[in-house]
Amino acid sequence: MGILLALVERTVANDFQGIRRSKCQQSRDRTQIYEGVDNVLQKRLQALRAEMRSRTSTQSAELDAYLVPMYDEHQSQYLMESDQRIRFLTGFTGTIGEAVVLMRSAAFWTDERFLEQADQELNCAWRIFRTGEQPSVAEYLQAELTPEARVGADPQLVPHHAWKALETELSNEYIRLIHINRNLVDLVWGTRRPAPRFGALKVHPVRFAGERWDSKVARLRANLTALRSDGMIVTSLTEVAYLLNMRGTDIPHVPVFKAYLLVTHRELLLYTNTTRETLGLKNHLKAHSCHNENCVQLRDYGDVWRDLRTMAQHWHRLLVPSAVVFDTGASEAIHATLPRNIVFERPSPIIFLRAQKNEVERQGMRRAHIRDGVAMCEVLSRLEERFIAGDHITEMSLAREIDHARKTQNNSEGIAFPTSVAYGVHSGLPNYTPSNRTNIELSEGMVLIDSGGQYEDGTTEVSRTLHLGEPTADQIRAYTNVLIGLIRLSILTFPENLKPAELDALARGPVWGSMDDYPHGTGHGIGSYSAVRESPISISYTAKQRFTFKEGYFFSNEPGYYKAGAFGIRLENVLEVIDTGKMHPTGHKFLTFQDVTLVPFEWKLIDRTMLSVPEKKWLNDYNARIRQHVGSELKRKHKMDAFYWMMNKTRHVPEYVTEADYNGVATSHHGRLSIAGALAIVLLLERFVFN
């Protein structure tokens, strides 16, 4: 038996060691010395193991492993400080990660985009693995543990679908997955854990929302009636905020507040921190003496568990949200509280109500993007001027300028996610965000900027890549390929039954043509004064979603190119889905897109000879819209330096090859006629002969 275990351990050691840690000693014969922050993190890891051995919980047996997911009770993308358990335990500051702690090892999974960051931030007690590759969490636990081992996790922080999948896989090796209702990381954190943030709640007025909350609830109840459900439990914070026309500041970058909402045909129950009730909020929700189905009863956040157990006795069928696209659905704790026979798992109907913006929301999104374009033009025009003047500009200082420019715009509510400014080799990292540790000064080279804003009338996201100095031919070619991909998706007209995943090849095609790819999706849904990423739209050829575009949907279009150790490019616009008014022969509507982002592209990085005539026409039309909408706003605000910069960046692109283009590209470096040169000659002959 001992020999068998030794063989298993050797196999695990060979296969499941994770990525090569650049900061760690590779020899297994030397003991790693932890100092400074690494030592603090090591003590926290040891304290968690002590809690696993002697837990103050209802179960008495010790745990062999403990899971720490990157979620709060509502499976939010961004977390308040008191829910940053991964950061407290491991030091990791990214947004995607999952930790598994065993008595003699610790493992961490994160997305490809965060691997380098995790390698630098986690101490050498951690093995780091790529999400989606072997080993999975289940495979790792099966290799490390023996039958009858016990794996614990907080059921409030694990989506039900993920819990069931892991439980099934572990049970094949007779390993048990256990509910641990007192979070062990919180026990280690103790009194040092920050108090939960309960910011002020505010009403999102109808002049921005476009529809009263009771009208939205009526539409939701009609959906529930069609599904023969007595009601539903709303667990997503963005769905609660949307449905009730309310917003909050509990979570960074997303204007939501921690709450559960129980919707039945007879009642509406909102569970949140009731110390922040105001007269205006009660009036908005008609909460005074609420005894009918068209008012909202306010209850304490923790009361949801008692009420679910009590009210479940009277229900035949309760809709509990399932996982769909970017939404993970309800937690394991919600499912464990309800009798299994009444649970009806289904994608939340609110997702689809919210995604299709009404006319007021559509107009608001367009206006918000105009103001956002003004902010970006102000910052980018100053950047070029200051760079030429020799000013010292760092990634973080430029990010702060961008954030400040947004916050000075009308109806601004801050930023939609942490602003990323990636200079030089940093731009080759697809998800880089500058920190005090990585911050560098800008000099001649590529600068990739990814940022977005929250406004009361809309949410924005935009990526632009610029070059300080003179770009190389390789950089120009790569940039133009990315721009072509963006344009090809933007100009598409298509039948409404087309799946979003089927559009991915349009945007990726030019990058694929250079035998490359980018490691993120081409697009995702975007909210209106809500989350910058929302279901049901996901444009990725690996996605298997059945949901299609509808008029009034907004989503991102963000192709890219990343050359590790050299430079990276990403261009991103937000598109609105428009009904053309025409019908496909099958009876489906023809839809098309309209760019609502209005920020100039980098003129000197565009090789006009690579663009087709329709692509040049699109670029000219797009630039004309920037001059019309953003230009008039810049003049109104007397931002003339930014105005002239914008005019220079949006100058007209000749839609046919000019003589200058011909002289520049007709021959290769070796004097031979290139394909592009030959095409240029043909177009010139057509122009001179037929005109």
C-alpha cells in the first residue's frame, strides 16, 4: 500500500505541479524562506489549516481540503472589500481565481490572462494552474486525497451548478463535499476583516429607466405565469437593481446593493440592510403599510433564509435561476434551503427583459457615449501634447487622468471597471492593469487603453491603442488587421435567428489570416447604468449559446492582437442592434449594428491600402459622426485643443488608392511588384480611364 501511495504521489508531483514559478526556487531539496508579505500570507494559510483541523461548526470531523471561490453570496464579478477572501488569503488582486487548500499543498486556478499576475502575487506555497486545462479542481483533489476524505466549502459562495458538478466528480472517488456554513477564511480574518459596505440606496428615475418598476414586475409575473411558477427568488444584484429601478454603491464599479428579492404573484419581498431605509425609498417602493402585490415589503437581509423555508411549504413551483452565459445562477445555499420538488431551474426572465433596452435607455446610452467620447478626446489630446513637450507620464498617472475626465462629465457616476493603461510590453498582456509594482513611464511605443464609465443614462466601454512616436510596419499591419475585424462586424446585416457565436469569425478573420488569435471573446452584452458585462450576448466561437440578438441590445465589439514581450492591440466599440425594417425570405427580421462609441482611431497606425472600399467608407462615415456629435460638444465646452486634435484624427480617408499610395506601396523592398501594388495600379487605371 505504501509503495502504491508513493507512486501516486510521484505521478501528482510530475503532472500537477502547475506553471513554472518565476519567483520560486525550483529545487525540491531547498526550503523556501518566506519574508515580508509572503510570510504574512504563509501565516494566514497555516491559520486556515488550523481551522480545518478544529472547526467551530456543526460538523466535528476535520477537513482534508477547503475551497475558496472568488465570489460573494450573489456570485458578483466585483466584490466589496469584506468579501475579498481570495485577496486576503493569497495576495492575488485579479478578478478570476479559485483556491484549494489541503494540509500539505495549496493550489490556485486562474484565467490565462492572469497567470503572470498570480505568479508574482502568490507566495511559493501555491501551485498555479490554468483554468480550463488539466488538472481541474476535481482532478487535483482526486489525485491528492484518499477515499472518504472530506472537502469543505461555504455553500453561499458556490454556484449550485458548480457544486453539483464537483460533488458528482468527487463522489466517483468516494470523496465527500461538505457544507461549511461558517466561512473559515472569515474566522482567520477575524476582527481585522473590514465591515461590510452598506452605502446609500437611491431611486433610478423613470427619465433614465424609461419604465416604472411596477410595470417591469407585471411583465416578470406574466413570464412566471407562462412558466406555471408561483414565484422566483432573484439573487443577482444587477437584476434586483434593474427590476426595482434602484441603484447603490455597495460593490465597486457596479451601481448595485446587496439584496435578495422574492417575487410571487401576491407579494414582493426585498431583503437588504434596512438601516438605510429613507422616506423617499419607501415612497418609491410603496412600502408604507404594504399588504398587496403591488408594493414592496422591506426585510432584513438575513431573513431571506427563514422566509424561504417557511413560504416553501405553500409553493408548488419556484423559479430558481440557473447558470446562463455570464450569470452563474443561484448559490448552493439557496438550493439547500428549498425542498427539491418545488425547485424549477431556469434562466432568469429578468436577463432578457433587461438586455432589450427601451427607447429611453437607448437614447441615454447614445448620449452617454458622446460625453464619454468627449472625455477620451480631452485626455488623448493632452497626452500627445505633453509627450511631445517631454513631460513624465506613467501608466497609473494617465489612468487617473482618464478617470478624472469621465467624472467631470454630466450624469457621471464614476468608472465601470479599473482603467487599464498598458505601455510597451505590458500591452502584450491581454488583461494587464497597472499597479504600484508594475507601473512604468511612457516613452516611444504602443499604449493600449481599456476603460469605461458609469453614467445615470448609460454604461460605456472603449479600448483604443495609440503610438507615441513612429510605429513599425509590423505594428501598422497588426493594428490595421484588428481595425478591419472591428469594421467587418460593425457593417454586418443579418437575419435575427443568427447565433452570436457565428459572428466571431468575421472579427477574428484578419487576425487568423496572420496565423494568430486573441485569448478573449470578441464581444459581450453591456448594461445601462449597470454591469459592463451582462448576459445573454457572448460572441466567442467556443460559446454554445442559443440566444440571439434583438433590437435594442447593446454589446461590445473588441478584437485584438497580442505579441508577448513586444506589444499588443485592442480596439473596442459598443454596438447597438438596429431593426432594418426589412424581412428575410424565411420571415425573420433583418438586423444590423450601429456604433455608439465615438472615439477616433490612431491615424498613423492605419494602412489604408489594406482597407477595402466599403471599409474605408465605414471609417469615413464613423469619423463624420465623431465630428458631428463629439465635435459639437467639444466646441460647446470650449475644448478647442481637443477639438482640433479630434479633427486631425478623423480626417477623410480616400476611398480609392491615391497616387501617393501607389508610389508608396506599388513595389516591395526588393523592387518586385507586390500584390497590394498590383491592386493599386489596377484601381488607378480604373480611376484615370473611366473618369
